[in-house]
Amino acid sequence: MKFGIDRLVSEPDLLKQLSGRRASLVAHPASVTADLVHSLDALMAAGVDVTSAFGPQHGLKGDKQDNMVETADEQDPVYGIPVFSLYGEVRRPTEQMMASADVFLFDLQDLGCRIYTFVTTLLYLLEEAAKHGKAVWVLDRPNPAGRPVEGTLLQPGQESFVGAAPMPMRHGLTMGEMGHWFVRHFGLEVDYRVVEMHYWLPEAAPGYGWPDDRIWINPSPNAANVNMARAYAGTVMLEGTTLSEGRGTTRPLEVLFGAPDIDAAQVRTEMERIAPQWLEGCALRDCWFTPTFHKHAGELCNALMIHAEGKFYDHGAFKPWRLQALAFKAIRNLYPEYGIWRDFPYEYEFDRLAIDVINGGPALREWVDDPAAGPGDLDAIASPGEAQWRGDVADLLLY
């Protein structure tokens, strides 16, 4: 198969449409061709007049580990072009940045999750392109989590850099498809196109979204593999808690929790009692780790690791958002006074709990903390929005 970048640099008809136009590239370390050539190098070699580049959260080089660790503007040492940061002094491209090119080539590998900030970066780029009369091309890449949709819709008034619009946590779209939804939802008048992938089969085994002939490169430092990408729509919620998400270990965001004062085996038993159907589609394994940095650094933590891979993975049955919610519920039942929710600034939101910013509203936290609320209540909250989203985007699917 071919990703968007591979088509662009190899098809004369596409390259011809960039002739005489200044181009800018939005990229990160996973922005590579099938031969592992970085997109910036590939475009330059193909004769595209690339006059600037942009780095999203974690930077063009992907070297920034955590949230709210900013990247400065710089100059590319090889090509001498400016590299603007969209996670530094600004999140939204400025007028000066937009003046650096005529066509903006967006080539970011996404994880298929609303909170992954590359989604919001695309929206901001489209909005600024509409204001300044610029074109945006998404060089499309796979959604490694595939087509499944899960999670509550972001509520009006809950928008943030990790919540661009009323979409569910696990949205099931590629970035190219998401761009079409943004254009329609926000009524943007912008010159937008998608350089589509060839032969992407989002529901085909064994990858179910990620093709088995392409290697995985971290799009951000803690996105180490496809297992993480599949679990992320659930495990990202740990960022809003006092529980470790595994940062400071070699397998971050692949655990349901880690803590020095919680018995993982007991939590698993309680999860099985509450909603065994939400454990389907993966395997859970008791494990131990000592984070070298971040939460509980230097402390031995008990954890449950998710294996949404190999013979344990059932693409249709796996529900990471519900699975993570269930882990929270089990912990709340077993440890009623445990301080689960982390009260700290999250993605520059200072007035809301991080867990509510992440979920686009308080519904999940309230469900966890309500002793009388059961699995059916969470389904009743989430399912209508999930069905609505599937219907809203059905005509935008390109594959």
C-alpha cells in the first residue's frame, strides 16, 4: 500500500500541482516514506519548493517527553528554512507563519483519539488557512486504532487543545477524513484536499488499521507501538489521575493503572464482577514496575497491563474507553477514599479537573464516583453520541 507522502513524491501529476508554489510541511519523527526517508528530505529530493516547516506537540524531532513541555522555533540545519513550533509560544499558526508558504502539507501520524493534539493542530491550521487564503493538503496516513468508535462526545463549552470539537474519544477517522469533517462542521471556506492512501484496509487482519508491511515509528515519545495506539483512547485518561500511566518505564500508556498502594489482582477481580463484558477483546496481565521519572518515581507499583495484540486481540470486542472506566470504578469500589483525580493544570486548562478536560465533560468522573451507577448507566451516557457520530461521518469515509 501507499501512504499519502509516498504517492505525492512518486506521482508526477501530484507534484505538478505544487510547481511554482511555496510549500510548508507539518511533520514529526513518524513522517517518513515507505523507505524511512523523512518527509522533509523526500519532498526536497522530489523538487518541491519547501520554504518552511512546522513541529506539533513534542516537536519536529519528537524529543519532548511530557505534556506542557514546549518547543522553540528554530532553523533547519540542513535546508536553512524556518521550523515553527506549534507547541511553544503559540498553538495556532500566526500570520507571519502562514505567510511562509502557499500550500501547507500536513503529514502527521495520528492515533485515532480525540485527545491526541495533532487533531486540534489540524483544525487550527485549517482555520488559519481559511483566513489567509492558503491551501491545506493532508498526506493521509492510517488510523492504527481502526474504525471503531467509542466514548462520550465532547460537550459544548468543554473545548480545549485536547478537545477540538464534539467528537468521541475514539473517532475512527484518518486525519484526511477528519479534515473533511472540520471543514463541514465549522463551515470553513478553505482550499482543502486529501492525498489519499492507496489500498488501506482499515478492518483487515492482522493490523486492523495498521498495515503489516509498514514498521511503527513513535509519532510521540510515549507512543511506542500499535498496542499502545489501540489502548490509548482509554489509558490516556490516566493522565488526569494520580495513578501512573507507565511514564518512566519502557511501556507507557499500555497499563490500566500503576500504583504502590493498590492491589492489581483485587482490582481485576472487581472489574470482572462489575462488567465482565468490558474486559473482552484483550488480555490483562498483573505486572510490577518502578518508574524512573514522573508519577511514583522510584516506587514499586503494582499494575494491570493491557495486551490488545496477537491472539488476545479481538478488534470488534475491544473497548478501551470502557475498560479504563471500569478500572477506575473498581478502584473506587475497593478504595472509596482514594484520591484518584489529579488536580493540576492540564494542557493549559487551569479551572477544570484534568479528567474532565480529557473527557470533554464531567460525565465519566461522576459515573465513577457515584456508588449507585452501574455499567448500564455509562452505556446510556455514551451510546447515543457514539451512534450519532457514526451517522455524521459515514459519508466522509474515504476507505
